[in-house]
Amino acid sequence: MPNVRRRLIRAFRLLLSVPIAAGVSGANCTGLTFVLPLPGGGAIQFNTVTVELWNTTAFPVEPRLFVDPEDDSLDVDADENRVLVTPPVGPGEVVALTLACGATGAIETDHAVLILPGEDVESDNDPIVRRHDDFNCGDTVTFIFMDEPGDDFHTRVEVNGRFVED
């Protein structure tokens, strides 16, 4: 049993030392994702960005999500950057996506679509957030789809629970 314990400790140290060494060395590791498996299942992921899609409306929403690896791209909503979310985000539902930080230079919902019976309504806005300006590796970017009484359908953006854009 002591040998098994030593091996587990060595494996844990090795897995932990990779992201620590990269951080200490000052390397730009935005393209690397580290996964630390946990005993009993699950894992801790390093160097990722979580994108949450919150539907606070009473109808499904097609988020029209686009993720560009470049943080200075003007054409984020190009076809090659489209992230299909199927099925659409249901009423009251939250969809969470974990993406490698290096792939998330800019994130946009391009006029999300509220799917109403008999018609579709586009969001009044198409918010975009950029790495290093609005979010960083390890952050959670939340797009909240809202259709409040008296307001038009729109998308609100928060990063780690902090308001960024409406």
C-alpha cells in the first residue's frame, strides 16, 4: 500500500507542477489546457474560459454564438467561428461550455434569436467581449438573454458576475 500512495503523490505532483512551471516561467500558455483528474472522478481544468448561456425568457433562444481565437478580429461572426448550440437554450435553462483559453480571443452572440410561436425575434444587440480587455483565462463569461416587460429582447454580458455590456 505504501508504494501505491507514493505513486499517487508523484503523479499528483507531476500534474500540478506543469501549470505551475508554465506560470512561473512566464510562458504564454493561452493555447494549452491542463486537466487535473480528481480521485473518485471529475477534474479541475486550467487555462480555460467558461461560457454560460442563460435563458431568462419564457421561450427557447438560439444564441448565435461565435468564438474567434484572435482578440482583435473585426469579423468575429464569420462562419468558421460559429459554435452551434443545439438544441436551442430552453426557457430558464443554462448551458455551460468550457473552451480552451487560446481559442477564445473574442466571443460574440450575433443578435440571438428568441423563438416565439409563429415568429422569431432577434436580439436588439450583438455583444462582443475580448480576451485581455473584458475577460482573461480562468474567467466565466455569461450571456444572459432577457425579454423583460416594457423592454425589447436583448442580451446582457457579465464576466465573473460583473456587468460588462447590455
